[in-house]
Amino acid sequence: MPNAPSSSRVDTEAILNGDRAAFEAMVESETSRLFHIILRYVNDDEAARSLVQETFLQAYKNLDSFRGDSKLTSWVIGIGINLARSWLRKNKRQQPMDEEAMERLQPDFRFGRYTGSFEPWDPEQTAERTERKKLVHKALDELSDSYREVIVLRDLEERSTKETAELLNISRGAVRVRLHRARQALRSLLNPHFASDFS
Amino acid sequence: MATFLTEWRRRWMLTCKEVNGFLEAYVDGRLDTATKEQFERHINGCETCRTYLQQYRATIDLVKEADPVNDHPPAPSDALVDETLSFLRDHYEPPTNNASS
């Protein structure tokens, strides 16, 4: 479900001038979008609700530090992402993988060809929907923040590479590389569960 | 002759590794026409790459299917907006300039 920017109710100038009603209008128009992003990060309804409130409070208290080099709503989302990251670090049960482990989940090549072979997937035949979701969340939890967040922003939020790069403060090239590596790592983690068994 | 063959190969043939490097751009619909043709020519003739592409796409679909937001109504949650505004009003500091309320 894409989240197209809808900043029509955001009067940045009034907000920066201390107009509380304008700030609250932004809260009304952006709460749902922010909740979805944070929920996609933390996958915990209660935590996401609480983090939304904390995000707007931090934004309100720190309006002075908004430099205007992005949209105000993007700046607020950035605060939400940082809070979601902190929450994940404190509450995630499993240790995210390091770069070495990530590398092991990328395909190997020899003379330009894959060294391994692949069986077609048939996820709907090999696992029930609830089970599939559980497996995907477990795999996502194994990714480090920097990989997980590009999956959230590009594949779930369906934000453009440009928007993702701006929100994460990285280059567009870095977004593309991380996204590709993250998808390949997820593919490797999910492969044992979804490869068809033709034997 | 060697240069000609190298150029011919560059134009017409991609290795599996090169195809893998184009996957993200292909799925995103960002490949230019010529590269897309090369990519698809390789995929059509290479079962390994075809299966890998199927798994790569299925991975994206599975991630979308597992989206936590699917379990929530898509419309803005008035209750959450009310909770958030109430939370903020409890925590606002006294205005320092021309705040309107």
C-alpha cells in the first residue's frame, strides 16, 4: 500500500512560527502515515502507537533544529525512524547479522555463473499464510537496521529510491545496493522453506 | 577480431553475474531498452537465472504479504490522532513565541 505524500494540510511556515494549531493539523494529517512506517519497522502495534506520540513530541520540542533542507514531514518521519531504530535495539530478541554473515547469504559466482542451482518456489503450496508471514518476519529480524529499513521504505512503503535516500541520508546508489543485498539475503533465508520438493 | 568478438559479446551476451547485478533495476523497471533486451534474452535461455529471478520476485511478494499494516485498517485512525493530540497537549511546554493556543 503506497503512501503518497499528502502535505496539503501542512503549513510549514506557520508551524515554524510556533502556531500550535498548524502543528496539530500536521499531526492530524500525518499520524496515519507515520504510524504505518513505524509499525513496519517495529511490527508491534502498542509500541508503534507510543512511538508516534513520542515522534510528534520530539518534533515539536525540536522545531528550532529543522534546517529546511527537506520537507518538514520528511524531517518528522526521520525522527520517527530514529526512535523506531532505538526501540528495535532495546527490544529485538535476536542479534542482527553482521556484514560477514550478510555476505554469506549473497550468491556465489564462478566464471560469471552461479555456483549453486535453484529450485522454483511455490510458497502458497509449501506454507500456510500465517506461517509464511512468521517466516518472513523472522528473516527480516535477522537483517541489520541498514538493510531492514530499505526493505521497509522501498518494498513496503513503496517510496522511490530518491525519497528513501533522503529519509536515510544516504546516496541513491547505496539505497539500490542495500535493497538488492537485503532481498538476496532474505531469499537465502527463506529458500529452505519455500523451494518446491519435486522428489 | 578479438576486439570485435569482445564488443559483440558485450552487446549481445550477459553473464549470470551481470544479470544478477541488473535484477534490482529490472524489477524496478529502470533498465534501458537495450539492456532490458539483453537481460531478457539471457533469462529466456538460462534456467538458473530464470529460477533465481522467480525467487527474487517471490521474496518481494512475500515481504509485501507479511506487511504488518495489512492487519490494520488503511484509513487514518481517528482514535490514534486523538490519543496523540491528547498526549501532546499534556506534554507541551509553555509557548515561547506567538503560538496560537
